[in-house]
Amino acid sequence: MALTWVSMTTDYGLRDGFVAACHGVIARLAPAVRVIDVTHEVPPQDVRHGAMALAQTVPFLPEAVHVAVVDPGVGTARLGVVVVTDGGVLVGPDNGLLLPAAHALGGVRAAYELAEPSLRLPVTSATFHGRDVFAPAAAHLALAVLPSAFGNAVETLVELPEPFVAAFPGKLVSEVLTVDHFGNVQLAATPADLELSGLTGAVSVHSERVAVTTAVGRTFADVPAGASVLYTDSAGRLAVAINGGSAAAVLGLGPAQECTITSSPTAT
């Protein structure tokens, strides 16, 4: 079945012509297909951030071919793959980037190596598979080329390590998943983890350099301007925000670092 939409998620940025080249390849091969840009501002080579951005977005997109390219291993023995799910098809490197989105779309039904030379550009760069391999694959898939036409079945896909979360009575330790444009710090922990720790009301959020008294709330305006709030974000994860400011800057936190939440000394 032909698809109308292709989505793109990359760490290419918008300074150079990389994104336009990928759009152009898709447009030349499948001119009726429309492209949705999820983001091209994934921090360079941050596979987990790209995986989370895609997984948290695909449930709200139309059925599509989803191209994701955050690919520090480009040109090496890592595979390029097409992953088939109940809710769409994913294309990109087999480095853990695609699996969270595949799970968000109902789970992996099949996966195939992107090996067929006729379904990529005639000349393939060692360092720009987004243009030469993944964009052509997306266009051909949108035109109803079968995923199995691309190559051999792949039985096992690379998975990212599970992010660290540990809940104890009165203490919750969590890896930071992402930091968004506003400086909100998304944790791997969920509200269920917070409930296990028994923490409510005023808590203390610790990074390596500072501890900040924080209210457990529902939205940013639950605290005064400049104050911090621990809330459940739109992806169902715990997150720390500063009303009108950047929690990442105040706490000095970034992806893959650990954040600790304990009872606040000022709690009553």
C-alpha cells in the first residue's frame, strides 16, 4: 500500500544543505509524498535523544515511513534497516535509534537490511547515508515497494541500554533522558516511580553541583516565576522545570547524567 507521508528525524541541523538534499531525493523519486520534519536539532550523535524524540512523536503522526538518522557509525559495518510495525514503517541505522518508536507503533513485525543497490542512489557516499540510502528507501517504501525487497530479514535489532532508575523510600534516582528547547529536564523515571518512593509535596532535586527545593505539581504555573516544579510531562515522564527559566541551566543537568530527588529539608 502506498503511503502519503514521510517523517524525518535527524541531527543534521539547519545550517547546511543536508536536510534539503534528503527532501530533494524523496521529492524526485516520489513527488506526491509529503514530508513532516519531526526535528533536525537532535544534539549531534545523541542516539538516545533522537530515539526519544521520535518515539514520543510518532503516535501523533499519520501512518508514514519514518526516517531517522542519528548515525555516528555511518560507513561502518552497522546495518541500515527497514522496520515494519502495525502503525508505520521505520528506516534508519540499526543502532538503537528506531526501536523505541517501533514499540510506540505497536511493536516490530519484521525487519530487513537495506542492501538492494537498485533501491538507493547510484553512487553512495560513505558518510551521507541519509541522502543516499535512507531517503531513497523511504521514497520507494512510500511508493509501495515491499520491505522484503530491500534485503535479508534481520532477526535481532540493536537496543539502547535501559536508562537508570532506582526508587527507594524517600529517595528517587533517575537518569536524565532529554533536555528540551525550554531547558525542561525530562527524566527516565515515571510518576509510578515517584509513588514508589513516597515523595510528595515539597522535594529536593539534586544534581552534582546543586540542590533545589521543588514543588510536585501539575503544570509550570503551579509555582511562582523563577521557582521549580516536578511534574509529569506530555510523554508521561517526570520532568523538572523552572517557571519562566531553564531547569537544565539552574541544575547543571544534561542527558545521561543522574538526578536525585529526596524529601525537602523545608517540607513540613
